[in-house]
Amino acid sequence: MATQKWDIIVVGGGSSGLMCAISAVKAGKRVLILEKMPQLGLKLRISGQGRANIGNTAELKRFLEHCGTDFRFLYPSFHTFFTQELIALLSELGVQTKEERGGRLFPQSEKAQDVFLALVRYLEASEHCTIMKNQRVQSVICEGERAVGVRTEKEEFYGTSIVLATGGLSYPRTGSTGDGLLICEDLSFDIETPVPALVGFKCRFPNSEWRFDESFVAKNANVMVIDANQKKIAEAFGEIEFTSFGVAGATILTLSRQIARRVAAKEPLRLVIDLKPSVEAKKLDVELIEAISKVSSKYNKITFKSVSSAVRSALPQPLVDLCLAYAEIDSRKSCAQITSEARKAILRSIKSLTLTIETTEGWERAVITRGGVSLSEVNPKTLESKKKKGLYLCGELLDLDADTGGYNLQIAFSTGWLAGQNA
């Protein structure tokens, strides 16, 4: 059993845990980081597809519009440590940043590893910080209503303050397996049921045999989510990635966050996709008539050219194959064989391609966790638990989530910093 007492024990060495430790170390506190994995920051290192979309330059009001209905909880965290503070800290640590489309913030090197190394090297170089890996914390030790330490499988560690920065359930291979949620359940905290979010959907395609051989990205599409009563419950515009199992991509990830709980509850939901939202249905129908007529004219040598060739004038070939399968039309049929009913079926497949959502890709592919420790359990000004003095919570462990675009990492960094400052 350990006898040394630390100022702050940080449980979890991910994005929020590292930032929490840096905040505390800069205040001159003795910090112990306990990480269950053999390495720190595994999820940070793969964020943004390895490029680390570390934040977003949107001004505060617009930023908060991407943070759900409980965004007011984040005011103290963002007022203490926001985009400019993050940029300044990383610059101090030798990492320069750049802004890309949509205000997305990245390291200039486009390497998540550089962000991770900068944070870790700062802590490793500090005489105030000790890092211990392969230490899975099982519970918080309390004396009355105060947290005084943590218990691992083999040892106990004591500190003046305890910070839980264990993350959620997304990307479990990086160590996010819900340990913090179990610890908080033992402390009788209210927990919003966690569900996968910012994740692709597994869908039912036009027929059970049809699949994309390779993933294909459709740009500038409009996607609606409708329920069993044909009521629209969500909508987004942008890129969609069609895959062998269903759909993914930025637009789908955005929608998945909005309907995560409905999907988890197995509500009957469908995606209605307009592949040509910039062209009205009547105009597109005229264009299809012209394309079909052009290649089916009896005066043209290509009388028997396939309908696939005609539809190709409106869509890339992979989407042509999808739409014809959806319309139940053999792509080898000649244009001369296409009736008005068949043409209208093609039009519907382009303007309202409908896929049934079966489930999500699950925790293995989910970028974030929706749900976690209820915000009612935590003081937003300090991130201290309302039930246990000296216990602080930050990052994805809390019931906080946001859209894709750098918003979630900024939440992790900001709440981590505030927790470290107050702990």
C-alpha cells in the first residue's frame, strides 16, 4: 500500500487527463497520473484520422450551437480555457496550428502524434508530475463525504484531490471501456445511459444481394431522417460515404449524434437521401427524358445503349448502380425499353433514395460517447462532484458531446484544464 500522498491524482491519461495534469503542474501541484493502458493518449493519437482536429475557431456563441442543449454547463470551462488559450499553450510547447475549412483547427504538421508528444513531454520533464502506466483504477476511496484516494488491483494511492478523466466507451481498444462510469455507479451518481455517437449506420440496401464493392463518397447530398409516421426528425447536408454495410461520412456522423438514442432504442428510422438537391425534380426529370431519348433514337447507331449510360449523365457510376438497383431496373436494359414508370422510379431513386437504418457501427467505430455522468452531479464552475468533496470529473466521462469538427476535443481540453485548476 502506497504511503505517499499527492496533491492531485488524475485517473486517465487521455486528452482531458493530460490537460488536467498540465493545468495542475503549472500551478505547482504534485500530480500523479494513473493510466490503465501501456501508453498514454491512445485515442488522441488517432483523432482526426491521425491528423488531430484539436479544436475549432468558431466564436463562442456559434461554437456552443454545436454542443447540444446543455451548452450552458460549458461556459466556465470555455471562459477559463478556450481556443486561443489552446493555441497559445501548444505554441509554447512547440506545436504550431492552422485553420482549415469550417474553422477546424489542426497542428501544422497534420500529425496527431506531435500534439500528444508535446503534452506528454512537458509532463515527463516536470519534477511535479509522476506518470504510472498499467494501473487500472477500480474505485475511489472515500472518508465520509470526501474522496481521499483511489484503489487499483494491487495498490492504493492517496491525494488531496482526485480527478476522474477516464473517457467514455468509444474506441474501446484505446482503453475507453467505461471504467469511470462503473466507479461513478458505485458512488451512486446518476448516469445518462451511454450510446455510440458520431458513428456510421448499418443500413438495409435496395435488395439483400446488392452491395458497394468499394466505399464511395457522394458530395453535396441532402439527408433526412424520418420515423415510422413519415415525420422528419433530423436533416443535414454534405458528404456521404456509401460502404458495404451502409453509410458513414461527416454528414451521417452529424445525424448520428442527433438520433443516437432513437437508434439505440431500435426505433424504425429511415434515411431519405437526395443525391441531386441542387436540381428540382421536374428539371431532373426533363434531363432524364433528354438523356434517354438521345441514346434510344432509332436514327442513332447506339440504339441499344444501356439505361446505365443515360443515368450516368446525372450521377457517378457507383451511384448509378445504386439507384438502378433501388428502382429495380436491370442496368443492362436498353434506353428504348425504359417506360415512363421506370423513368419515374429512377427519378425517385435519385431524389429520395430511402435506406432503412438497422443499427450503428457500434463502439468500435464511434468517435464519441453520448451520455455519461449526469451534469446535475457536478458543479460547472469547478467540475467538483456535488456528492463527494475533492472529487472532480472531466472530459467524455461527463454527459457532454458535440458535433464533429473539433468541438469534442476542445471540450475535453477545456474541462480538463478547469478540473486541474480547481483540483
